[in-house]
Amino acid sequence: MTRSVADAAALLNALARPDARDFMSLPHEGARLHSALDELEPRGVRIGFLADMGVGLPVHPEVRAVAEAAARALAGAGCAVQPVSSFPER
């Protein structure tokens, strides 16, 4: 849907607006996610990395490689990336 974090913020800003056709829509608060990007500090953010769903379905090697590269990049930015083996029980 987007090519960058800034594009994702712009998309979320657009999606967060109220829909005039929905009488239950809350008024727009004017939040601008773009401005929050300048204050974003990834250091110390905890991220669980789930390499596969653990249900016997194979993950395409290219998809796994890209996901692992993203996890390494997040760790390099100061995030605490922890591998997880499954979703937590509810």
C-alpha cells in the first residue's frame, strides 16, 4: 500500500477521517501522524519476530529472507527483536 513510513502515515491520516455516511463516526481530532515521525525513537522498542506460523505451511525463501533482513535492520536501529515460536494463548 505504501513505499515508506511517511507514505503509511499519510494513508493512516486519510483513513482516520470520519465518514459522513456513518452517523457513529467520531469527529476528526486533527492528528497528524507525519509530525510524530520526527519524534519516533525505535531504541528499546520490543518486537516479536515470528518467522512462520508453526502450522506446517512453508514460507517462501525470498519472503523469509526479506523478513529476516527487516528484523536485522530493526535490531540495528536499537529495537529489541526477539524470535517467537507461536502466537500467545488467549
